Amino acid sequence: MSNKYSVDTKKAPPGSITFSDMSWNRTGSWRYLKPAFVRKVSPCNEACPAGNDVEGFMFLAGEGRYQEAVEKILEESPFPGVCGRVCYHPCESSCNRRTLDKAVSIQEIERFISQYEPGCYPQPGQARQERVAIVGSGPAGLTCAYHLAKLGYCVTVFEKEKALGGMLRLGIPAYRLPRRVLDGEIERILSLGIEVKAGCRAGQDVSWQDLMSWDAVFAAVGAHHAVPLGIPGERLEGVLSGTAYLAALNMGRPVGLGERVAIIGGGNTAIDCARSALRQGSRPIVVYRRTREEMPAIAAEVEEAAQEGIQIEWLTSPVSLRGTNGRVTGVECVRNRLGEPDEDGRRRPEQIPGSEFTIDVDGLITAVGELVDLANLPENLLTNRGAIKIDSWGRTSLDRVWAGGDAGTDPRMVVHAIAAGKRAALSIHATFEGQDLVELEKRVRVGPNGHISMRRYLAADSPHQILISETVKPEDINLEHFELVGRVRSRALEPKDRITGFQEVNPGYDEQSAHQEARRCFHCGSCDLCGICFRFCPDLAIKMGDEPGTNRLNEFYCKGCGICAQECPRSAIVMERET
Amino acid sequence: MKKVLMGDHAVSYGVTLSRAQVIAAYPITPQTFIVEELSEMCADGRLDGRFIMVESEHSAMACVIGASVAGSRVFTATSSHGLALMHEMLHWAAGARLPVVMANVNRTLGPPWNILCDHSDSMSQRDTGWIQFYVESNQEALDTIIQAYSIAERVRLPVMVNLDGFFLSHTAEVVDVPDQEQVDAVLPPYSPEFKLDVADPHTFGAICLDSNFMKMRSGIQEAMDESGKAAIEVDNDFKEIFGRHYDVVEPYRLDGAKTILVTAGTAASTSRVVVDAFREKGEPVGLLRIRMLRPFPFAQIRSLLREADRIAVIDRSISYGLSGGLATEIRAALYGTEGSHPPVFGYIAGLGGKDLVPEAISEMISRCQKGQRPAREDLWIGVKS
């Protein structure tokens, strides 16, 4: 036997030491279990209504591949810059990293990535004959248009306002969502060749009957009518709705409010109104009937409002409005205490007798909810609790009519509107293609409780990647391989500098911060090429790939011990019975 | 330089002076002070070594085995249940012929729960291929650590230095701490001809199913024989530099002794006082302290004990169903001598920290002087009745 190493047998060591390699010993023959490199569902991916591959773009961001990261987002959502700023980020609430230190700051990273232009621009698909009318250019309408155009459809968007964007433009102040960001993303969507009819209100400038002659209609008309307070004095001069106030302001026709302004409500509209009024020179006071705990507004927004010195009267309800010469001068209020939970689980406010007091005001904004304009919908369209009735695929009671977003029964959040737009696009497409939606649902859903992924629909994932519809739980993570690393703080302007105008409050991460924060991602259920399987394998039977999902097994030597699966920090290896 | 040191800290100084490079340990009373001090020595730079925290004694031994294969001088310390948990790895260290040095601070095993001294922990590991020393003082503990590295690296076997829990580990004595230069003179750096090295790849501990296995096993036994000689050589070198030295067995007033006490560890110190008392009364009693238990010093024991009339062995452990381990081995040694040999009275005493007071040792001598032969192989002293 020829040895690679020459040995002086007289000097041979006392213990057993090899002097030739051991490759003859094909330990793979001992195996009855075999590791499979899989991709499970990360909780952030499952939680994202827009179906984003959060884990995937975290990997790319962590590698400094920001252009590819934005391309990945654009596969699912045309609005990374919008969601990176105004989303309520359910991804972060579900992040497994919470069990170690703090959730990854996914939103800030998405926002950072969004400033990159994709190297490969979204392209319209091969042209199809069907024409689709989309009513409303909010996040639902534009997302639907975007995906349909990418699938090759001829799409026309009808918008009652002169400018596109719906609530993104009318409702969200520029200090949260700068207009250049919104304009840029809308422009990118329209570059797919989408026809736009702006200033054209369905039901007035174009009849629903005409629209029904199109091959498909997506009604994403939003909810723009304010819910009245239902107390005396609402018709006084100086009282206006939050939606009207914000729309006027955001369309460049600001309304003067006077010095002291009360805002009634506890949702995002209320906080947006208060902070906008502050920036217009007023002294706003928010009146909310429950406590901060029950407040539906995004907590960070409430926090920022408080930093800016906005007064919030908790546990307070307006009883009536007082006026002089037809103009509002005060709001009579009563204090509440919290009673039993109501049907949505939040504790119901109960008025405390004798606690009445008055707030003197020069103006008052109502922001206690928005309604769909039901009077201006196609005939015979069924509604449900003040919104268009839809099924799980966004189909309405009328043939060839889909609906979604605020106008449908979806949660009234931007990201749910984006989800509704995508759902309608895929539903319309599948209907034209004659595909079974029940079967389709199984294929395109990200995890057992997840949302629709276009990437899954288009089967864009590597054919080598084994996708498993199982969500990674905190206990599946091997925390031994992670160190405590604090969340990178975002840079917010000082409150005194914010309130001088409508400049963006949070300038976002710089590159170093974004990169550092992205590296905190656990990559639950997905390989990130950390190499721990390779290092722990006693048989050197793992060959590392260049991209996630390309690690390979050397079957001659893997003896199926399972150490790789046990050690994998992210639960992306499973042991399977040898076949 | 003279310092007042507890036995545990004397060991720590011995390890640092030996320039150990990798230390892995898991704490257990009464050993903990050793590695606690070493961790601080590593942290503050007094020792240029890596201290590795591990999750068990099994891992501690596995870790130093790995470091030793990679060519480092290594150390660990343990006691009692910790040593028991290492058992598998003790075989590995010896089978792989690695010069690992370990301090074992003798403590009994539970239950009943007990953290105090006896020798049942190390006596249970006699068959693992480790050289074993039992020391009597803190000075000897420090010195034996240094000698242990010399012996281990010459014969390629691991060495266990045993010191009595609390009697030495937690008791302060004056210790002459040698100068580093002097230690360097007797202990050159460790540099094995084969070690884990990516530039020269070998598999260590690889499979071996043929007669080479028998050869490697007999090689361990040969190395044990060699280590008996190496211990004497190393001690001679040590004596030259430091003026102190330690025999593998230490006779005390054996001239004309008719009754000879045999024991190991701190019981020898008490025994010396008792021997002196008997000698004052004109009774020919002597003492033989066993310092090196593995390899067992057959030759020295035979020549020193064969002329006695009675032998009383004090064991701080018992092999249940047989007798005290030391007594059994003394009997085995004498069985190999020509002609008749003296009866061996095997006393079991001082278990679980029970004090071995002079009165108890006197009782053993008196009892064995009365009987022709022992009534049993095991004679218990100090059992609550």
C-alpha cells in the first residue's frame, strides 16, 4: 500500500494515528436517515400580509446586496418605500429574535432598501387580450394594477382625484411619507404601461354600467366618509372631519384651524391630524375615550406625538359641542372608566357621572372612523357591515367584479390593502386561466396562516429548494449559536426640529446601520450559509454552496448522525428516512 | 518565594509554573479553588493560557484531550462525581497516549450526600491507564504537578495527582513557590512529533481492529513500567535544582520494624505521630507511605515489607465485596515474594471525611499485634454502633 506520508516505523507514535487518508471508509453505507436542506416558513414571512419574503431580503441586505433585496420585495409588493415607513409591521411582532433580545427592525431595513433602484426593472408580461378596470388608485388598486400588468393584462386605473395614491396621498402626512417617495413608487408602477384616468369618479364621470363591460373590475374605492360623532353641535363652523382635513392639507389646500384644536379619536387618523395641526401652528389636544393600551393608532406614532408635546386626554368622551355665533368654541367632555370587554375584546369605556368638564377650542376635528361611500357602488352589489361583501379571494356578489382594501372587509391598514390588491390580481388571473382557486390557495400561501406569494405562484424559487409549509417557532431556533445584540436605533429628528414643518421625522438607517441590523436576522428556517453544519459534520460530508439552498450532501460519507440538523441554528435541516 | 497557600492554590501555582497552555474545567467542591485561581491567572496574564469553561467534567476532559492532541500542555482538575463522570474520557486520554495532567481533590461519592474526603473517587479509576500520585502536603502538591508533566511527557501517559479534600485543599501551609527559571530548567516546552495540524493531516484515535490493538495495549503497560523509572529520574533532577525530593514510596522508621503501617495521603502524617509514640514505648513500629499508586511500585514494596511480622494497611475506600484497594494490592505484591510473607490487616477507615485520629491508628496497630491472622479481609474502624 502506498502511503502519502512516509513513516519511520521506529519513530511511530504510541497511539493510533493514520498515515494515509480515510476516504476508503465510505461511512455513508451506515446511514438510514439522511439530512435534507429545506426551507421552512419564517414567522415574519408568514405574518406579512403583502407576502414578502422578509427572510430572503434580510439575507441579501446582510450581504450588502441591496439592489437584489429591493428586487425581491418588488416581486411581491410595489410599495417598499411606503411600507418601510407606514406599515404596522406585523413581521416584527412575530420575529423569533424577540425571545433572545429584541425583534429585528425589519421595517427600517425595508425602508433603507427601498431607496435602491432595482437592476432588473419590473416588466409587463406577455400581452393578453383581457382588459381590467381598476377603480381607485390607493394601495389596493395600484398593487392590483401592478401585478396584473406584470401578468400581461391591459389595465386602466380610474381615480376620482387629480393625483394617484388614494389614502397614501390624501390621508398620510408628508412627515411620515414624503411625496417624492410616494411619487417614485407610483411612477414605477405606471411604467409597466398602465393607463390612468385621473379626476374620473366611478358612478359619476364614468358609470358603473360602462365599467361592467370590461372583462374584470376591481373596486378599490376606499373609505373616505367620516363617521359622525353623533353629539349636538357637529354642524358648527370650525368642525371638520379628519379625512377632509388631511385631504385638503395633503392636496395643497390647507384649512386654517385656529389656535386650540381638539381632535376626537384614537386611531392613526387622529394622531396624523394632531401632528399635522401642530406643524401648522395650532395647539392640538387629542381626546380619546379609552387608554393608551386600547388605542388603535401605531404605538410609535403615539410616542412621537407625545415627544412633540401633544396633549392627549385619555378616558375622555365628548358629550356636546358649544358654539358662539355658529362657530365652535368648546367641547364638553366627560371622564370614563373602563368596564367589561366588548365584542372586539377591548374594555368598554363607562362614563363617570359628575366628571363633566369643558375644553375651550377654536377648531375641532372628528376622527372616529371612516365609512365606505355605499351610495356610489354598482347596483345589486351586496355589502356587509358597511363594506363591500367579499370572499377569501376578493370576489364580490357580482360576476367579474372584485373588491378589496378599505372598501372591502379587509383590515384598514396599508399593507392589508396591498394584500387585497395582489389577491384580486391573482384571483382575476386564475379565473381567466380557469385555475382551481382552492388548489391554488394551497400552493401560493406562505405557511399555514400566511398570505399570497407571487413568487410561489410563479414557481420562481430554486427547483432544488425543498419548501416546507411549517412555520419556525422560537423553540426550533438553536440559541446557542446567537449572541445578544441590541437593535440598531433609528435616527429620529429632535422633536423641536420636527415640528417646524412637514419634513420626514425619521431619516432612516444609514448603510452601516442597515447592514448591521440585517445581520441580526435569525433566518428562521432558511439557510444563510453560516457553515455551522459544515463545521460540525464529523465526516466532512457537507459541501457548502454559494447561495442559500445550494448546500449539498456527500452521500458517500454522510452517515446520517443528525448532528447537522441538531446544530443548525435556524432549523433549516431535517432528517428524513433514507429511501 | 515562600507563600502561605491552601492546597488547591498550591496546585494552581504548580500548573502556572508548568506553563500549561489549555485548561478546561467544571467546578466541583473541593476542587473549585484550583481552577478559580487558574482562571484569574489566565485572565490577568500571569499564565499565558486559554481557560475554557465547559458544561461538564466529561467535556472538560474531552476538551483537554483535544488540546493535547493539538500539541498543547493541558490541565484540568476535578473531584468525586466529576471524576466519575470523566471515566470514559480517562480511558481515552490514556489510550491515545496523551500527557494530560489532572489534579483530583479526593472526595467521596454520594449518596448519602457528602463533600468530604476519602479515596473512593480515584481508587475507582485505577484501571484507566493513568499514573496516580497521592500527596501529603501542599508543597508536595505543587512539586508533584511539575514532576507530573515531566513524567507524562516522557512516557506519554496521563497523570492524576491526588490530594485529600479539605485536609489539604482548604488548609493553608507555608509553600516554597519555585522560581519560573528553575522550573523551566526541569520542564522544557512540550513538543510532540505528531499533533493535529492542517498542514500535516492525520486522524488520531483511528479504528484499529487487528493485532496492532494488542500491541498498543501492551505498549501502555510498558509505558507504565517506564514511568516508574521516569519518576525516579525526574525526582533526581528535581532534587538537584530544588533540594527537595519525593520517593515513589516513603519509608518512615522501618529499621527493625515488626509492625508496619501502610497508607497514602494525609493519613501518613497522623500515622507518623503514632509510630513515634509506639517507638518511644520501645515497640518496633514503622510506616510506609505509598506516594505512587500507578504504576504500583511492586519492587520497593516487596523489599521494604517482606521482613515485617504484621502489616496494617489503612484504606480510605473499599471495593465492596472485596476489601480496601490498597490492602488488596499490598497482598498481591507480597504474594509474589519467596517463602512466607506477613499477614496483611486491611483497615477501612476515614470514609466520607471521618477523622483518622491517632487513637484510631493506635487501635489498628494494637489489634493487629494481638491477632495471628486477620479475621476478615476488611476490618472496619470507626463505624457507629
